[in-house]
Amino acid sequence: MAAQKPPKPTAVDWPLLTGSHFPSPRTLPSPVGGLSVLSAADELRSYRDLELVLKRAVEVARDRIGLERTAIFLYDDSGTKLCGTWGTGLSGETTDEHHIFFEEGFHHRQAKAQALAGDSPWLTFDEVPLIVQIEGEARVAGYGWNAITPIVGASNVLGLFCNDAARSGTRLDESKQVQLAILSRLLGGIIDDLRRGPGVLPWQSVLARLPRVGEHDSQSIVITAVHALHGNPSLPAGALAKRLGLSPSRLTALFREQMGVSIVEYRNRLRIERFFTLVAPGGGNLLQAALDAGFGSYAQFHRVFRDLLGTTPKEYLTGQK
């Protein structure tokens, strides 16, 4: 049997099919909520710091979607613990929740299974304790509904986007949950991209993945130190040790043992990566980007950059030697 010839390319412009006289199309309004989530995802993609992405995602859920309280929890490397990142307090403020974690339970596994099977993008359960953070302490604000929306990456569930109405006690709004489900799916792809790293650094990105809850006191101390450095890269080691109730030498030893590098080198890697998120493509204002990344002067930045990357900032960014 002879092979059938493919159809000839055919123009399908409206005037060609309907004649020159046809009614002018009427433009219908677009769903503003969905577009707001998509524009927010574009903003999140512009950041290279995972912590900033997670914090802004919580704020987007509050400010653009209109959800009352949300929190993002990511799975640790074992896949059994859910570790806090950022959330919303009882006054609507953004709260740092890196110090909290919990074991994955039945409902979390059920939500994951439903999302991966395409059955439902979120799971809601009622009469559960609603947890709030007050001055760094977890407390029960009451009981009510809680929705958990899995953050799905390319091959697995990376975490959960949780929300409730602990402040007002209002009922769940399904239209807002749909928008959160869209944001969560987009967020999963963004996290995957960040964890793969920029591919241009001779070390594993320190912005893309922060260490999670450990089993030992020494691990918890180092994790607290790392998060403090991400909040303030210029924090002196002595001040950090005092905050943690340790001697500088003890903190230095624990940090190198757990992280594989010294506090100074970790701090410098962190500042260099932040510089890359701030500098304009091809160069731009190197001094301002360096200062905003946490360096004390351009001379310090230039020296650290050359030590870590083997070239000058200008040569690195422009590809010129």
C-alpha cells in the first residue's frame, strides 16, 4: 500500500474562511486571580535564593491570593520529616519558622498520594489544632480546618503549602485554594531549578538548600548558625558564638565538622552567591551589588571573588580574560 501523502499546508485566517465581512470579535475579561498567580510565579523565578523564594511565596499567598494564614514545609533529605521555612502569624505578619519540624503523618501521605495520582491538588481536614508562632514558641491558637497542598516537583513531592483560618474562623474558599494549588505546582518547578544549582560555581550552592533539622544538639547548633548567617552575612563569628552560648573556638570546630568548611568560607560563598543574584547581566554596578550582598568594601569583595573563582569579577561576568 502506498504511503498516504500528508495534507497540504492550508491558511486558516478568519477572513479567508468567512469572507471579508465578519463580526468583530468581542474581548471577554480575563480571570484576574489566575493571572495574579502567574505574574507572582514570574517574580519568584527571578530570585536565585531559595529562602527568598519561599518567603515571597508565603507573602504572595497572603497578599495576592488573599489567604489568611499559610506556611511552607519542605521534606528533609530522609523524606520523613517536614521542616518549617516561612509562615504567617496571627497578626498577618510573615514569621520565620525554620526552627520547627514534624514527622510526616497519615494525612500528609494521603495528600501526596492524591496529588501524584491527579485525584485532588489539596486535602482538607477539620477539628485539628491550629499552630501559631509567638516569639519563636509554637502554641495552639485553637481548633479548626487545615488544608495541605503538596508542592510537587518533577519527580516527587518536595513539601507542603499549608493554610488555615485561625485568625477569623472563616470557611475554606475553594476558588482561593485552586489558586494556591497552581502556585504550589509552579513553586515545585522553581525549587527543582534552584536545587540543580546555577552550574557556574565550583561548589554546591549554599543558597539553593539549607541544612535541615538534625538528630543531635551539635547539628541543631550549626543549623541555627547557618540560618543566622543567611539572615545577616556580616554577623561576626564572635557575636554568633555569643548568641548560641558557645565559645568562638567551639562554634568554629562544630561548624567545620558539620558543614565541611569554615564559617569564614561559608560566609564568603554565601555573599558571592548573593552577589550573583543582585548584579545586572554582564556587569552593571559591581560595587552596589557587592555591598548589598554583605561585603564591607569593594576591595574585600574583589579579593574574596578572586580567591574563590580564580578570576576578577569583571572578567568572570563578561567572559573576558
